[in-house]
Amino acid sequence: MHVRLLGPVEVRTAERWEPITAAKQRHLLALLVVHRSRTVPVPVLIEELWPVDPPATARALVRNYVMRLRRLLGDDDGSVIVYGPPGYRLDLPPGRSDAELFRAGVAAGRRALDEGDAVVAVRHLRAALSLWRAVPLADLPGEGMVGVVRRELEGVRDAGRELLIDARLVTEPAAVVPELRVLAAQSLREYRWGQLMRALWLSGAPAEALGCYGRLRAAMAQRYGAEPGPHLRELRDRIRARERGRTTTGVR
């Protein structure tokens, strides 16, 4: 069995992916997947499935949903969705969830980039980000554990996107300039503007890179009454020093 969480919840037990049409069963399976191999107590499941005014028959309903999920998954002997006091756990082997594969891919990309292999980092990060189909757990309510998991996954995705740009700054800096222009224009995040400055500098446009620093500095002074931080000032100074050196030696 494989499960998709990076979009609407789906399962694959044979040759194709299938949605789980019953909302509570879908919600229950997602809760078990994000806690893979850990027992989720029945009272916690009840609280997640019915945040307000759970029915008096909630325990019986949970048992019924588990029974139907087992039937759907071909888990006739209860070896996949396992009951053990005080609740249920999903015995799913590692790598069967797209969310787990995604996190592992981002981690592998980060390791490769830290080790200086940008080409491998790009490959890992692109493969990881390609697993996303839509908002994670898109067909579930946004509160409770689902909301926590959704925000955590979106945070890892944002970090993965930034890492991918960092890796591409090594392999193809000019190619990321258009994307970074758009992203930098959407916020005053210094890290993003630093990426744009590096991309412009590395692709042969140091004057424009320094111009970006000036624009950001003016915008931050107007909005926050503050200067860019030391990381960005250091990058500006490196670009200036390198260009002065090139001018002094006559390099164009």
C-alpha cells in the first residue's frame, strides 16, 4: 500500500491511485499515516474527527471506520491497521507516503549542497518538489493535527524551494534570475534579495546586483526604518571589492 498526502488523500493498493470518498475514513487514515508506526489513542482520534460535540457513539464509529478502511485496503487480518490499547497504529513500511519521500528528498538535497555537489542537490530537490500535486491534505479540514502537518509540510516545501535556488545559483545562475526577480518583488525578505544579488553577480551583472541592494535598502528604510542585515551588507561589499579589483587589473 502507498499513500499520497501532498494533495487530496489517495491510496494505491494495486495498479492505480484511488481517492477515499468517505470524509471521516479519509481523515482517520491521514491521521494514522502522519503517525506511522505509532499508536494513536482512540480519544485523540475522536477529538480530531469531531473537534466539537463528538457523538455519544464516537468509539463505535471509529471502530466502524477502521473496519471499512481495512476492507478497502485489503487488510483482512488487521496487520496494517493494528489495534493495541489505547488505540490504532498504521504499520506502513518506510517510503510508502509521498510526504515521507518528500522530506527525505529535501534532506538529501541539503546534504548534497552542504557537501558541495550542487548537481546532485538539484536532482534530489526537483524530484522531491515534483511530488506535490496541491495543498497537502487538501480534502481534509484545516484544524487540529491536519493543520499542524499541513503547515509543517508547506514550511519544508518553502525551504526546499530556497535550497533548489541555492543549488541552481551554482549550476545555472542566469537561469534563475527571472524567477528571483518575481519572488523578490513580492516581499522584503533579505535572503531572497541576497539570492537575486548573487544570481545577477554570477551571471555578469554586478551593477544591477548592487542596484538591488540599493532598492532594498531604500524600501526597508521607508517601511521599517532599518538597514539590511550584515549578511547582505557583506555580499554587497564582496561584489564591490571584486569589481574594483577587476577594474584595477583591467579585466572586463
